[in-house]
Amino acid sequence: MARTTDEWEAQIGAQVREERLRRGIDQASLATAANVSTQSLSGLENGAGSRLATLIKVVRALGREAWLEDLAPLTEVSPLAMLRDRDRATPRRRAPRRRPPIEGNLP
């Protein structure tokens, strides 16, 4: 079953809260380390909606950049480069040229 946006926000917020508590950090200290307001951190942890920048700052302050890498892994092969290489490997064909009818040879 697919989760709603609200459910994802709640789950991500809960994971951030669990990591903070596991490390024994209070909200004010983490907010200061992440350079966000305590209110923003609280909103993130409660799944009340948050800016992506807030999430990134808090995750980095927790030293959990791997979470971000899991969301957006680095790609070694560019999809655009693959398309360019494919196009270069296939010779281009010209479209047939339309020729106007010859008027002098009509019966």
C-alpha cells in the first residue's frame, strides 16, 4: 500500500527524532548545530511539514549524510551521455526528398 505525503513526513520525522534521542541530544542543541530554529526542528520531527533545506541541515548535523545518499545516489553513468552515445552509434538517415511532379510529361 502506498503511503501518503503525511505518512512519509511522519515517518521521516520519527526517524530524525529517534536518531536525536539515541545520541542523547536535546532539540535546542541539534537545532543550533543544524543552524535551524527549534520550531523548525520540532515541526520536522512531528511530521508537520518542513522545508527540504531543514531536513538536509538536520541530517547533516546528525552525521547521517548516508540517508541522503540513499535518496539520491551518485550515478556513475549519465543518462544523457548514454543517449548521446546511442545516437552516435546509430548512423543518421536522411528523409527522402519530395520531388515536385513533372508537368511536361502529362498525357
